[in-house]
Amino acid sequence: MRKLLFNYINTFQGLSLDVWWLALITLVNRAGTMVVPFLSLYLTTSLGFTFSEVGWVMSLFGLGSVVGSWLGGILTDKIGYYKVTVISLLASGVFFVAFQFMTTFVAFGVGVFVLMLLADMFRPAVLVALSAYSTPENMTRSVTLIRLAINLGFSVGPTLGGLIIFTLGYDGLFLVDGIASIIAGILLLNILVAKNTKIFDNKKVNRPSKAYEDKAFLFLLAAMTLFGVTFFQLLSTLPLFYKDIHHLTEGEIGLLLGLNGFIIFIFEMPLIKWLENSKNSFSKLILFGVLLTGSSFLALNLIGWIGALYIGMILITIGEMIVFPFSNSLALIRSKEGNQGQYMAYYSISFSLAHIFGHRVGMNLVSNVGFTSTWYVISFLAALSILFVLLLIRELKLEKSIKSIEL
């Protein structure tokens, strides 16, 4: 047991102190989004919004996320990741506090759009920040540490949010949310100093100055958008499947979904360190991760007993642990000086789009054709994602062969 614990701790070695501080700031920031799970409940019970109005608000929520990621990327390249992260944390904190005074449909709709715009400017900026505070050889593990902080924040946030609503009400929730974000901004200002970003792989290929002109990167974005639509069924249609088809209680569903977070917390960092030491390229690892995630939905149809739920959860979790860190690192490697924010913005937007359309696609499929056909369609989308990863691999090989000819 001591040896296992030592080996686990050893997987975190080599990460810079700055990366650890950045992870802590991210944890505080993500835990501060505790209002999100209670948003629809607040709008219907406290403000009396109709379901249609709630739907519009949630659409503006997603749209603000897309615009914020895009704007955050532009500003990161213009004024630097450090200023963007500070502005995002402090400004979104102020807006959270102001939410308690927005009570009409128009005011709240505009408010949630602006809030997500400000909050999600943080996403591309913090990813670029990793290239400043991490070494090239530790880049993927640094991304993994940030992911662990995000997952832990999302786990702690709803629990804290429920307690705050019970004791202080929704006004107290908005206030605490805002204070948490402001504290994260103050931590950043007082602990971390701005550093120059590192360019990991810039001299190997003459890449275009615009991210949307990078053919290999576009293949990656297409693959990640389709992968996101597949993976995000975990948050919408899968819980319904557990309840309606397998008749699990809310407590049992919570434990099954909690298995995802438990596996990530215990095994992701050791897995990433082991895969980094393997001779496989990032693109091939991404291919394997997408394959595992797609297989998780096939397992739900092809395995007829209750154990399929756990097999599917394990497969989708391992796929997630592989795809997210290595695709993130590959996207950053594709960038070069002056356009890292742009690359990270488009990378973030691919998952924002998957969030916006993925849940709607899954729910409409379940409503119209049932769960069995839905899982086959979702598996097909994973297969399309694999196709784009194969195109990515082919493009990377072509770049490498052209470069060798030039040399």
C-alpha cells in the first residue's frame, strides 16, 4: 500500500509550483460556479419564468460561453494571458454579485450572456498560461492537474451551493459565487507573476498564422466537436437511461456517475504519466480514447445485464482521461508565437458547441427513436470523430514528409 501511494505521489513530481498555484486558482474559480446546477430551479421557482423562457436563458448561457472563449483567445494574443485571466475572474465575480438584482427575463437573459462571456474568457487564457508555467515535457500532466482541479471544483460546488441556498437563500448563493471568483483573481495577482509563453514545436513546420488555416488543427477541432457530442451524453441522456430503462434510484444514479469522478481522481495522473512514457504519438492516443468512448455506448446495447452500465462508465471515463489532456496538448503544440490564444479559443469553442448541440441531439433522439437507436447513432458520431482523427494523423505524416524533403 505504501508503495502504491508513493508511486501515485510520484506521478505529480516535476510539475512547477506555479502550475500548482494555477490549479488552486482554477479550483476556487470552478467551485465558484456553484450557481449553475441551480439556475433553472431559481428561474422557475423564485423568478417565475416559464419553461420556454428558461430555455432561452440557457441558450444565451451557451452562446455567452462561445463568444467568451472566442474573445478570450483574441485578447490573450493581444494583451496576454495574465491580464485576461485577472479581468475574467474579477469582472465575473462582480457580475455574480449583481445577479441578485436582475429579476426580469430581459435583464437576466442579457446578464447571463455577459456573465458567461466574462467567465469563459478564462478558458483559453488559462490554457495558454500553462505554456508559460509548465515545461514542454510536463505539459500534458500540467493540463491533467488543471482538469483534476476543474473536476474537484465541479464536485464540491453543487454541495456547497445546496448548503448556501438552505442557509442564506439564492441571494447568498450569488454573493458567495462572486466572492469566490474575486478571491481567485486576488490570489492570481498576489501569487503568480506573468511569464513569457513557451513555443514547444514551432520550428518543425511552417504553420499558418491563422488557426483556421491550419488543416491539421481543423481536423482536430472537427474530431473534438463530434467527440464532445458523444461524451456529453453522460450529463443528459445517460442518467435518463439509468432511471427509465434500468429503474435506478437517484441515489444509485449518483453513485454510478460518481464512479466517473472517482476513477479520474485516482487514476488519471498515473495513466497520463504512463502514456507519456510510451512511444505512441498524441494523435494515436486520441484515436484510442475516442474509440473507447464510442465503445461505451455500444456496450449498453450489446451487453444485456446491469454490469453493462459499469462497463460503459469505465470505458467512457478512460476515453475521457486520454482524449482531453492529449488533445489539449496537441492543440497548444500546433500554435506558435502570437496566436496561442487563437488556437486555445477555437479548441474551447469546439466543446462549447458540443455542449450546446449535444444535449439537444441526444434528447431529441431519445424522444423520437428510443434509447437503443440513440446509442447506435451516438456510436456512429464517435466513428465520425475517429475518421477525422485518422485524417489528422495523415495530415501530420504529410507535414513530416514535406519537412524531411525540405531538409
